[in-house]
Amino acid sequence: MLWNPTLFWLISGALLCLAELFLPTAFVAFMMGLSAFVVAAISLALPYVNLQIFLWMVCSVGSRSP
């Protein structure tokens, strides 16, 4: 079965957000999960997985608190 990138990002985002419930990481995992949800929305229009990974990293780093 081939993975749909949008489905992958949605599942990854949900798992990261749920991980925050069990492993308190000062909202780091939660913000990474929200970034995955953002990339899931972008992946509908942008089919390049390498660029999606880059966008996820940029969103995750950009969303951390100072």
C-alpha cells in the first residue's frame, strides 16, 4: 500500500499531539504536531515530499517559543 502524504502528515500530527498528553515536553511535541497539520493542508497542493519535510522543519522551528 502506498502512503498518501496527506494521510501521513495527519497521522503524524495526531500522534505528536497525543504524545504531549503522556510525555510532557513543554508543548514541543504539540507544536510539532500542529506543524504537521499545517503541512498536511499544504500537501494537498504541493506533492513534493522533500519540500514538505523542509516546510515541516521550518514550521516546527518557527513555532517554538523564545
